[in-house]
Amino acid sequence: VQLVQSGAEVRKPGESLNISCQASGYRFTTYWIGWVRQMPGKGLEWMGIIYPGDADTRYSPSFQGQVTISVDKSITTAYLQWRTLRTSDTAMYYCFRRGVIEATSGAVAVDFWGQGTLVTVSS
Amino acid sequence: AVQMTQSPSSLSASVGDRVTITCRASQVIRNDLAWYQQKPGKAPTLLIYGASSLAVGVPSRFGGSGVGTDFTLSISSLQPEDFATYYCLQDNLFPLTFGGGTKLEIK
């Protein structure tokens, strides 16, 4: 299993941005894939998640309306999109996979992570 | 959303010590809790899932317990590579929520 994220980005406030997370090594449509924010020197914040099989998407209330999560099943890639960036969006963003980790028990977990994409928003 | 209260926020310990980190959920989450380790500049890695199951490749000095609202991560004999930040994550109800983190430092 690998989740490979796109490279670091520098943008100005008000600009738009898409970052990506390409998955490989497993059946893409049967695991949730989502995003976590980590602001400089701070903890992990769960942003949202999407099920590629049917595009069911859930957001944290803190991020609802601020970002859009989507997937392109044909290239097994998930996206995190901003239409209007703010300086407070400066952070490291990680994608993750969530699904059944133990077939016998059906236990579910967030088990694999991307390497992170650093987004810097500055005028 | 389920609030996860993690304590302590920081902890100083020595190699060979046993340490315990706790997470309390604001409502019952069964055993739907995971623990992660994060080192500076790196992505988190899964240690424990289902509150007490060790992830593949994780040393047996790590252990998890708890059910309902109160959960514990224990490290039985600290090794130099264990000094890192640890997070709990509830996986019972969307939105999933993290604890605030515990930074484990060398004394």
C-alpha cells in the first residue's frame, strides 16, 4: 500500500489550490480516503473523508464549506481543493486510508498515511 | 462531535521507564479507538487499533486498553526511538476526532 502526495505549494491569499494523493497497492474503491491538517507546531485535525466506491463524503464541521474532497477512480487519486485560500490554511496536509484492517473481526482503522504536502499561503 | 481529551499534554521520562497516556471520550465509543505515533517532520504511524490490538510490526512493549469512554496507551520499557508525539483517534462516529496529543520527551 502506498499513498503518494503531490509536492509543496506556495500560494497567495485568495488563490485556489488542489493537492492530490495517489493510492496504489490495494483496491481503491473499497477503502475510505481522507485528509488531516497539521498547523505548524500543532496537533492533528481530521478534515474529512470520501468513499471512492460511491463518493459518499463526510466533513468535519470545522472544514465544511471551506474545502472540497473528491476522487478520480480512474487514476486512484484523491484531491483536497480550496477555492479561496487564507493565510490560516498554511499547514501540512496528510491523506490517509481507512478501512477493514482485520478481516476476522472486521476491525476498521486509519492504517496508512501519505507523506504530507506542505501548503504555504502568504502575500 | 465526539470530543477526545488526552492527557498529559507532555511527559518527561527516561529510557527504560514505563509510561501511560490516557484518552477520554465525551461519549461511549465502544472500542473504536486507535493510537498513533508521530515523529518530527513525518506522517503519523498506527500503533494500536480497536483500543487494544497491536498493529503489524509494532513492538510488544506498546499496549492499549479501555472500552467505552476511557482508554490507555502504555509503553512498558521506553526505548530511545519512542520519544515522539502520540495521538488517540476515535473511529466510532463521523467526524472522526483526535486527542490533543502527548509529547514524550527524554528526561
